[in-house]
Amino acid sequence: MNNKVRETFTDTIYEVGKKDKKLCVIVSDISHFRLQKFAKENPDRYYNLGVCENSIVNVAAGIAHLGFIPVVHTFASFLIDKSFEQLKLTFGYNKLPVNLIAIGSGIEYAFHGVTHHSYIDSLLIKSIENSSVFNPGSTYEFDQLFQKAYNNNKINLFRATSNSHEIDLSKHSIEPGKGILYKAGSDLTIVCTSYHLKTAVESISLFESNNINAEIIYLPTIKPLDTELLLKSIKKTSKFIVMEHQSEYGGLYSDISSIILKEKNKNNIQGRSLSLGNKFVHEYGTFLEHNTRLNFSPAGLLSEYNTMSNG
């Protein structure tokens, strides 16, 4: 089974579109060939507007005004970063629904360089009222999340990864706004999303060899957060590390820290962020090369834990 959401999300769109005639697809000259089946069977609900990212957002808003459910798809850096004002005003302020399917979030498009990176896509969408952000790491997760959330009358961002964590989660229920306790532990909570579940699981043996019992919380949804699950775990272990391909400011680590600070019983809780920090990634290379260079690895997690414990 192909687990790369970037390559398989169109199957879900096609199946949902067969049942719901209100679903319309607007693209910016990307994934056009993967959407041909939908386009040929639904020519009145498919629009390829070319490389005009700001325009596709405004066209989608007009379609939403008519009572349809727009699905808008292109690169995250152009769909979210570049078009944020339109998203904020035409959808957010007017309370219109839209499903944004973005590729290239974080450093996914490492080989294109910084122009195609997007460190703040989820941060921007989270800041808009009535929005949800989903970060699935497999086809199964995307399929479940999209089918359950596409018609929720919100601004939904789906980050469509090309790098699956390759872990079978079919025994777990995937629900919008809910996380997964993937592994129980007592000494440390590792919070991860999308591809980083792979790294977290690979770190288990390294932590065990250092007599550290790590708990893994996996979040397919990063807005709204599963506050109950996160607090229960972090209060138990008193230490947490967040792994994310986002800016350190306004990312998942900031959100979780904010939740903890609002708690009355927060004594002795320590946290660390393994993120993109607050700087551009200037180097070119593959996604995996960037992960190695930026220390997104079991050794990187252990280093963060040791820094926290010795601090």
C-alpha cells in the first residue's frame, strides 16, 4: 500500500466527491494528472487555474458562498504563506468553509530550497478563528480525517506529506482533535506528529539502553489539540519533548507549553523543542539529509532529554 499522502489523497477526494455533489476541487496546476478521474467525471466541479495561488483562494471563496464545499490544493508556501490575507479575510472573517490540501509543509520540498519551504503554514491557519489543522503521516490517517472533517464548516488545513512514518495505525481510531497513546512510559513524554512518529519509535531502544522509559503521544491533529491526553501524560512523566518541522515560535511546543502554564499543578514540568528553531534552512538536499543535518533522530531526542535533565 502506498502510504504517501501526497500521492494518494486524490483517491479519497474522488470517493468523497462521488457521494457529495457539493464538493468542488480547485488546483494551481499541480496534481492535475492525479485528479483526472475526478475532473473527467465532474467537469463542472473541477477548476485548474494555473499558477495563480491568490486567485484560487478567492475563486474558492466564491464557490463556498454558493453553498459548495471547496477543496483547494497546491504548495503550502504559496497556498498558505503567500495567500494568508485572502484566507484570513475571505474565509476567516466571512466564516466560509474550505479544505486546504497543502504539499511541501516544513522542509518536505527540501530539494527546491527555501522558496518552497513552509515553516509557518500551520501557525498561520491556527491563528484564524474556526480553523482546524491536520498533519497525517499516512494514507489511512488522511482518509479518516478528511471523511470526518471535510464538511465541518471550518477552515481545514491538511498537510499532505510525501514522507510517511510507515507505521500501521489501522488498529487505532483516527478522530479529528484526538491523539494516540502509541506507547506508555513513565520517564519522558515524546510528542510527535506525521513523519516524526517513525523517529520516536526508532528511539525506544536507545532510551531503554539508557534506562529511560519513554511514552509516545502521536497527534494526527494539531488544532484542536487533545489537551486531556497531553496533560495526563506530561503530568505523569514531568518531562516532554516535542518534535515538529515547524518554527519554534507559535508551533506545537508553544501550544503545549501554553496549556501547561494554565494548569494549577504544573510544578517541576520541563519541556524541550526539537524543531526548525527560528532560522531559514539554506542548504539544499533531500528530506532525509535535512533531518540528519538538523538532528531529527533518536540521538537528537536523547540529547534533548539529557540537556533537560542536566539543566
